Amino acid sequence: MPPVASTLKSALKPNPATGGLNWAYVLMGVADATILPFIPLYLFQRGLDAPRIGAVLAALSAISIVAGLVWAYLADRGIPPERMVVAASAAAAVIALVVAVANGPIALAVALAFWWVARSPFALLDPIALARLLEVARTRYARIRLRMSAGFAVSAVVSGAGFQVFGLRFIPFVYAPLVAIFGLWVWHALKPMARGPRALEQPGIARAVRLPRVSLPLLGFLLSAFLLGAAWAATGNFLTLQINVLGGGTLLIGAAAAFQALTEIPTMGYIHRLTGFLSHKSLFAIGCAIYIVVFIAWAFVSNALAAALLKLVIGVAFALCFVAAVVITDELSPTNRRATGQALVKSVLFGVAPILGLLGGGLVYGALGPRMMFLMSAVLAGAAGLIAMVVVPAERHRGAESLPSSELSPALATTPGKG
């Protein structure tokens, strides 16, 4: 059986202990795939140029950081996250319809900002899953999260084909019922649990801001993560415009998003075998090297299909870099601050860095063209790999706990600008 099919079959095997989590992740992936791969092109067709698209997406990234912290704080203070997710799905469905009728760039940007605030509690599905998985093997978490990648891949292709025929103006009308179905499923299948004193990892982000001491190696690696995250955001979003310019339609854009998800799955499933003879900083550097090659290829490719197919390679690079980043951060963080370390690297990779990547990427794309934007992103990826190799010391071994099973997931990239 091919590796992708084997991994998917194992990941999708039903497990009664995880209850409604399985379909919750599938449905969230299906809904997200109708919007995230197409947002840059949607904004372009609504009259925004590349610099303004970058500015809007950067603002959405900043909003996601702040809103995510607020919702996590409220969940940690006793508001059931399951009910917050349900309320968020209803709000996201309604605001999506407002986005559809927003008139003018400013009104559209404001409506999108409210939309992103509304859907930011969806990140609480991870703490919800982790709380339930205390009763079963925590390693099940990664396999549950793979379901979101599978749902995302299928939905991206189907919705891309639909938008190819009917137009991108239907994005909000497709997203609204799908996200409402997701919310209804959570309401039906995930009842609020009694929560003990254990602090979830998400609120650790708030604590991380106040910590006075971070080790120099971890600071250096956070710089590496910042550079790579900026390159991810710039290339991932503006590749959508480039595929469109090269003659590809929304079907190909959706397929490109699916390509990355498909190769993330087996790479995540088998990456543990590589760690038998390669250090995690080497895996991170190899992932950066793959990014360099693909970014340079995107700078010179003149065929839309070829540009989309390179996303298959990007899926491998993302899996290597993301898993390695999780382990490296865990290794560099004190034992009593490991959740804080993970919160820091996630905030940098998927929150702070995309602000620069999206804003700067849009400016460079508009002023100097896509080729220069891709080449500059390659430079950032190269610098990220070099810094990691220099600042990350030889690995210590913490036994079976060295890799937090709760972190092995590609799904964190379902933010504006998935890698």
C-alpha cells in the first residue's frame, strides 16, 4: 500500500475513546479549505492590489494573535471552550455573509477583521482534544489532527473546481453553511467537560510575555523561526496570485493547497525514522534547504501547473521544519517552562512573523515583482537554516517525553497563509 494511503488509513481508523473529535477536525478542515487558499485572489478580485492585500493579511495575522489570547484567557478562566467554539461558528457564518456584501476596500477589510475575530476561537479545538486525550494515549492527538489535513485537501480541490465555474464571489456563501455544520457537530458531539486545575498550553502564551529570562540559544532559534515564518507567509499567499497570473484558475489554486496537505501527512507519519540518524536541527536545516530550492524555482517558473506541483515538495519541507521546531524548542526550554517555549515558537512562526512576511511580501511583489519576492524569501529561509545550525546545541535526551505528542500536527498553518 502506498505510504500516503497507509498513513491515511491508520489515521482515519475509528476510535470510540475520541468520540466526536474525529469529525470535528474533518469538518473544520473542510470549512477552512473553502476560504484560506483563496483569500489573496478574492481580495484581488475585489479591487485590492498586492501591497494592500499584504497589508490586509498582515492586519488579520495581528488580529489573530490578540483575539486568540483573549479567547484562551476566557477559556482558562472557566468559560467552556466547547461552547465558545459553537458561538464562534455561528458568528463566523453570519459575518461571512456580511463580507459578501461589503462595499469598497475599507468596508471589506473591516468585515474581514470581524470575521477573523469570530473564527479565532476555533484554535480552542486543540485544548479541547488534549483534555479528552488525558484518558487515552496522547499520541492519538497527531493522528486525529491529520484528519483536518485530509478534509482540507479534499475540500480545497472540490471548492476550487466550484469557484472556477461559479466565481470567487461565492466563497462566503459556501463557507457560511459549512462552518455552521461544524458548529452544530461540536454542539452535538462535544459536551463541556469538568475541568481541573491543569493549565492548558494555550494560556501559556500570555505567561510567556511576562517571563524575564529566555535562554540565548532559544532566543537565537526564535530569530530563525521568525525569518522562516516570514518567508512562509509571503510565498504561501502570493503564490496564489502568481498561479492566477500564469493562467491557472481557482481549481489549480485549490489543488496546490491539497498537494501540500497530502505530503505533510506521510512525512509527519514517518519523520520519527529520520531522527534515528539525523539531529532535529539538521532536519530543520534540510527543510530550509528544500524551501530555498522551491522558492528559487517559483521565481523562474512560467507554468502554473508546475508552480502548483511544487507544493508537493513544500509539504515535505513544512513537516520537517515544523516538527523539528517543536522538538528543538522543547529541548531548549527549562523543564518547568516547556509549554511556554512552545507558545513562544508558535506565536513567532504563525503570528508575529507573518505580519512582516505579508506586509513586506506585498510591497516587494507590487514594487519589484514576484521574482524578487520569491528570491528574497529564499534568502530568509537560508538565513533561518544557518542560524539554527549555529545556535542550537547538541541535543540532550529526555527519554520518552522529549517530543510532546500534543505538538505533532501540521494543522497550525490554517491561518492566513498557510506555508
